[in-house]
Amino acid sequence: MPDNKELNKKSLWEETTLGKVTSRFPLRDNLVTGSDVETDNIYIPIENFSYDKKLGFPGEYPYTRGVQPTMYRGRFWTMRQYAGFGTAEESNSRYKYLLAQGQTGLSIAFDLPTQIGYDSDDPISAGEVGKVGVAIDSLKDMETLFDGIPLDKVSTSMTINAPAAVLLAMYIIVAEKQGVSKDQIRGTIQNDILKEYIARGTYIFPPAPSMRLINNIFEYCSAEVPKWNTISISGYHIREAGSTAVQEIAFTIADGIEYVKNAIGVGLDVDNFAGRLSFFFNAHNDLLEEIAKYRAARRIWAKVMKEKFSAKKEKSMMMRFHTQTAGSTLTAQQPDNNIVRVAIQTLAAVMGGTQSLHTNSKDEALALPTEDSVRVALRTQQIVAHESGVANIVDPLAGSYYIEQLTDKIEAETWNYINKIEEMGGMVKAIEKGYVQKEIQDSAYRYQKAVEKGDRVVVGVNKFTIEEPAPGGLLRVNPELQKVQEENLTIVRSERDNARVRECLSALSEGASKEDINLMPLIIDSVREYATLGEISNVLREKFGEYRESIVL
Amino acid sequence: MELIKRITRGNTRAIARGISVIENNSDTKEELIDGLYPFTGKAQIIGITGSPGAGKSTIVDRIIQFERNNNKKIAVIAVDPSSPFSGGAILGDRLRMQTHATDPGVFIRSMASRGYLGGISAATSGAIKVFDAAGFDTIIIETIGVGQTEVEVIELADLIILTLVPGMGDEIQAMKAGIMEIADLFLVNKSDIDGADRLKSEIEYMLMLGPENDKAHTPQIKLVSAKNNSGTEELYNTMFKQLTLFKESGLLDKRRKERIKMEIEHIFIDKLKDILNTRLNLKENMGIWIEKVYNREIRPYNFVNKKMENLKKENLL
Amino acid sequence: MNKKIRIVIAKPGLDGHDRGAKYIARALKDAGYEVIYTGIRQTPESIVATAIQEDVDFVGLSLLSGAHNELFPRVVDLLNSQNAGDIVVFGGGVIPEEDLAFLKERGIEAIFRPGAPISEVISFIESKTGSTAA
């Protein structure tokens, strides 16, 4: 709450100085944030603001100001461009290009059949092979994907959820073949199935067996792959689906709570796995609202872990997160404008204290990004890092009347959601009821209506439009790709020891029907024998069943 | 009528068109329904009702599977509400049955209520005849599910299933008088959540207090979890066991005759309405009459009786 | 006669981004149309079977994965082969301008690209049916 004395002065100012002006020159309409929150005439000091409770110091509870004491005064965030398309070979050369351009981590995009556990020659994969990412059918493709890239030197983030265990297993074996042991590899699997049910759609199994697979990964990695981030709890796609900033962090943290509860439920010790939980947020256009959002999210997670789950280790309470600029804000019209949007979003992520960042390329509303546009996106990060000066200051907007009040407001509204979901019996229940999806859809609908009515301006789309020629030089995925993958699969299936594959798959099948078996080692065995992603997923489909969308609008 | 022939041969496009003819109240509607009538009466018609979120569509999806395993042809009519404001509708029930979309033995048709109350649409009864004549063994009507007033489905179905979920104990009390009395089969869905057994005993208690039923009509209560596919096969078997009992006891015939009675009455009423509409030019005159009645210039019965007299005098009635 | 325009809104392929499809479905409902919504991961075969059973006037396809050149024409072809070529197919999503001519030639009558307002979709439907929804 603002200071009383100041509040009285503010009212007086609104009546006199401000009122005199607005009676002749009214304020603009729609003075709202990107998430439709009304803004005030002016922000003034907060009454009884407790620096220690609300902010603390960087690297200290409640981590509002950041999880590291030095933040970017030590080293910059990891610049990590999400990439992948076509064959493993094509993607491999894009990764090498990005590393040569100064990128510091890899981020793998998989095609949809891979994300949903189908081989490229499955009829359901028709048309989708290699389209939104790289097609991976077996260990063979993974070997090609990382050919010549030393896995002890790079950290790799993989956007893979339902079949995360299988792709992680492949990565472990590729590393092993390079002579890099499991405890040396660094990286992240997204592995966040709940937001797939909510917003992204690449689920395979129902919630219960999906949560089991996640627990298996937590358990296996805490013992065997200690430097691996076992989950990236993602608000990114929730925001892309049209949520508000508050909904983004509220539903993400509620997902996080569900994962922690589940893992504790099967007997894992919170401090054994919580330090490897990471988050993934969106960076939208409203600069100040986004910065407040990240700060609020860190503070809430710290409280959740300390107060709700009694975590002891500091690391368990720190919310580390990756950020990506908002794909949904990019326009197909006047695509060069997208470079500016991405620059603003980059500032938001950096001033909000992200640990790593992907900047979108200007042509993503049209097609896959070209090499040139990917370079500009990366350069945007480098300019913010080296030239803007914002990286020299930790949490530079702390103490701003507006930022602190907005941080508090976002926190309060987030708790409302979290508590409501808890009352419903947790996130799985809330998703099954359709509550979360409905909340997001209503926000998305309101936003779109505002754009269509012109209440919200999107430059180049509903205002400042021009006639423009069709952009050329877009990247195309080779339409013959599916055939190439199919041929490779035939070779893999004929060269491997098929008897061993059958043994491994039947062991996996047997393991899947026993709740207390950790499936990770069985999946690793199968992958090592070149069992395909589709074969492994089908074994599990048979045992676990498949999740089907059931919520309608 | 060519369409009739094609429908009775089971042509998909013709069936779909036939339902549209009825739904859109096209000029050929009566001819179509009468033309199909001799081919009807073979299908078993099952109505499934219950609140939104009770899992009706998922249950229907499971029933479809069992029917297909038995090589039976099955049609589903899924009714969703039309918006009272725009007249538009989002029909999404079939989303939960889409795995059967390409099975030629399954026909799913979504219908908007188009302002009709009672959980179904005005064209539902006609659509049933189309499916029946087209040779479907079983026809399922899934109602909107807005609550206890959806008793109209009894006018259409041989067997009524009411889907309930734990956690709505109070609603049961409220429902006593309406939908609870017409159900032949109570289905407690989501039996994996707490309160399923309590719900079952509440239903039992309520049935005990209800009116005496003849033997064939003892309502059954089944616990299922459609999501986990547990109890669904038993539900399926019970449905058809009950239908057999109804048939043997004569209840089925009784119900079907009752249905025909209502249908004839409906047609008469609709026709009379049409006559009144044209003879009295209601479209133009109604506004004037309302004003007069509102201003107490005329009295309703007296006014209507006079109008009727006039019609009779002129031999228009 | 009381004819209502019926429209299937479907997502072919494996892409799960349904924000656009759901928006269109809801906006068309608000404009007075009856919309049959099938959800994600539909094959061209299931979309066509749905369109025929539901006796719709239009099929609207939404796809963001880039598989439109494969999947959209397949829907048109299947409709034609099942004697349902009168059903009008339109599409939307991340579709490069240079693909528009090809899609048009293959029978997709309109493509709505990112940023296209719903009023454009509605005028297209009205131009095809010669009437408004209500």
C-alpha cells in the first residue's frame, strides 16, 4: 500500500494539477498493461516497505533480485538459440554455425512426430517429418546430430516432453560413445508434461504414468546424471496460448508444486532433486510488467519451497529460468519490426534476471528462420549484453515505485490462483476439470477481441499498415526428407541385432507394468540396441494408454 | 424420393443430408419422414443425460467401442446448446469420440438445440428416424446436460441413462422430482474419486422412497470410471439386459406407443399452430392484441373465444 | 426453411497450437454459425468423415507446423473423391505468401494468415453462401 501521507498528496495532485490538465486534454484510452491491468496516474512510495522481506540481496532469500550474487557482473546469461529442422545432418551444421557465431549453449528443436513418439515412417507422421524441428528416430540420428560437437564442452537443452526419457537416454549414449561419462554432461530436458495438457498439445500418456516417468527421471538423474536439469517447468507456452502474465507464472508455479508433491510422494527427498528443477518463461512486449513478473515469480517459488515443502538447501529455493521472446507477438506484416519487438523483450528478460535466453528471429511468423535472421536475433542479445549497459547492474529497476507495486500485485494475484488450484486438489485435477484451459482461453479471446476492435494497437497489423511485397528467401524443409528418414530407418532395422531389441523392449514392457521399477535403465538398454523412438513409445502406449483431449472451449 | 432410397441403403452422405433436411425444416421434411417411416422401428434408442462435466461423451465413446466389438452399427446424436444471443453454437462433444470418426459402422452427428428446450433439439426425433431407417442397430442421444429439466429425452428413448459424479449430493436432493424419476440406469462416473459409494447409497435411498415400479423397471445403479475404462463393460451389458427385460415385459412397447401418442399430438399442435398463424395473421396482429390486453381493453379468454367463434363461422377451423 | 451454416474447424497433423483454431471457433459461434470443433491431431481422413457426417458447408483448417502443403490438399482431394466437393475448404496459420497460389490451385479457397481479422473470415463465408448467419 502506498504511504498515507503521500496518498493524500496524490489525491490532492489528481484534483488540482492533474485535473486541470485532464479536463482540457483527456488521457488516452486503454491505459492498460500488456495483460490488461489498469495503470494508475502516478506511482508513489509504498507504506512500510520492508526491503529485507520483499527483496533481500541477490543470491539470498527470497531471491527477488536474482539467484546469483553477481548476476551478469560475473558472466552474461547463456545465449541459447533454439534450432533444429530437417535431418540430423542439416541441424548439425546449423549448430556448428551457431557455436561459431558465439552462441554458448545448444537448444534442440524436434519435429512433431519425435515429440509425440512416432517414427518418421508412421502413417500419422505424414507431412510433419522435419518440419518444426529435427527428426530423430533412433540413436543413429542422435549420433549424427551431435557429430563433431564435444558433449563435455556444451550444455544442451532439449525441448522434449512426453518421450523425454528416451531422448535423454539417447544423449547419454552418444556422450558415452564420445568418451564423456554421464556425470559430465550438462543440459536440460523440458520434461514438463502438465503444460502439454494445458497449452502445447504434445502429450502421449495420461497424467498418472506421465508423472511416473518424470519421477523416474528425477530419481535416475539425481544419482547418475547430477549436472542435468531434469525438468524445465514452462510458462512459455501457456503465455503463447494467450494467458496473462499473472496466469503464466501462476499456472507454471502450480505445475511446479504438482511435480514436487509427486516426487515427494514416491519417497524422493526434496533437497535431492529440487535444485535441478528449472523454469522457462516468456518475454512479452510490456517491458515493465514482464520485469515485475520475473521478480514476483522468484519470490513466490522461494516461499513455496521453503514454507510449503520445507526445503533446506538454498539451491532448492532458487528459481533459475530460461527465457524466450514471445513468438506470438511477431507479425507476418512488416517483419523487420519484429527485430525491435525482440530487442524490447530481450531487455525485459535481462532486467528481469534470466539465466539464459533465446531470441526469436524476425521471420518466424512466416516460416522457419533463415541463417541471416537467426544471426540478427543472436546479435540482439549481444548488443544488449555488451553495449546497452543494463547488464552491469543487478536488478536495475528495484526500488521503482511502479515496479515494486506491480511485483507485489502480481504476487498477490498469483497466490490467489495457486490457492484456488490447491483447493481443487492440485494441478492435475484442475486440468482435468478444464479450469486452467478455460482461464487461458478467456484471456486469449479478450485479447484478440481488443486487437480486432482496435483497442489494442499492433503496429503494422491493425495500425500503420502498408502494402508490401511477399518476402522471399524463406527457408524450406526438403519435402523428400520423409523418404530419407524412412530409408534410414530401414537400414537401422536391418543392421541392428533384432533379437536383442525384442528382449530389451519386452523387459521395458514388463517394467512398465510394475509401478516401483525405474524405467530409465530399461529405456537406455533399448536405445543402445537401436530400438526406435516409435517402438519404445508404442511399448509404453500399450501399457499406459493414451491421453485424449477432452475439454471443449 | 431418391434421398429416401439412398438413406435406406445406408449412404453416409444421404443420411447426413436427410438430417439436415429435418433440422432446417425444409419443404421436403414431411415427405422424407413419412417415406422413411416404414423402415423404422428396429433400432434400439438409448438416451444419456446428466450434468455437463459428468463425462457423458466419454461414456458414449466407450459404448461405441463395445458395440463395434460386437459388430453392431451405432449412431450418436450429440446435442449442444445454441447461443441465445447469436444463434451460433460450438458443437464439441464429438471431440471425445473422434477415434471412431473414420469407422464406417459409426455415425456421429452433432446438433445445436436451436432454441429448443428440454436438452434435445426439435429435429432429434426426426434424426433418429433417419438413422433407424438407415439400418443402425443402436442410436444414442446425448443431451445437452443442463440439469433436471431434460425429461424430454424420455419421449425419444427406449432406455434412459443418467450420469452422475461424486460431489453433487445436494444436487441429487434437488433433482428428486425431475430427471431422477425417469432414469432406468444410474451411472456413477468417476468412481475413482472419493464419494462414489456414498453417492450410490444416496441414489438407492432415494429410489427406495420413490414410487413403486413394476419388476422390469427396477432402476439399476452402476459405478464406472469412463476415463480408466473400468466398469464400462458391465455398464454396457446391463444396458442391453435391461432393454431385453423391457421388451419381454411389454414395457418397451408401452413406451414406444406412448412416444407415438406424443408425436401425433405434437404434429397436430404444430399443424394447428401453422393454421392459426396464417388464418389469424399472428405475425402482424399479435402486437396489437398484446397492447390491448396489456391496457385491459380486452380480456384474454373472452377475446380468444370470440376469434375461435369467427373461425368456425367462416368454416376455417 | 431455417437453414444454418455449419462449419468444421479442425487441426490436421500433429501440431498442438490451438489458440487460433479455438479463437476462430468461438468467434464464428458469436457470429451465429454452428461450429463443429474436432480438436487437435486430426488426420485428413477423420476431418473429411466428420465434415460429411455433420453435413457442413465449410471446413476450416488450422496448422502452424508448416505441413500445410501436404495436409490441406489431401483434405480437398478426399472430399472430392467422396462426392463432397461442394464443401468449401479454407485454412489458416503460419503459411508463407508464396504457398498461397499452390494451395488455391489445389482447392483451398481462402487462406487467412497471422493477423487476419475475423471479419475477413466472416465476409468470405458470407460471399460463399450469399447470406449472413443469423
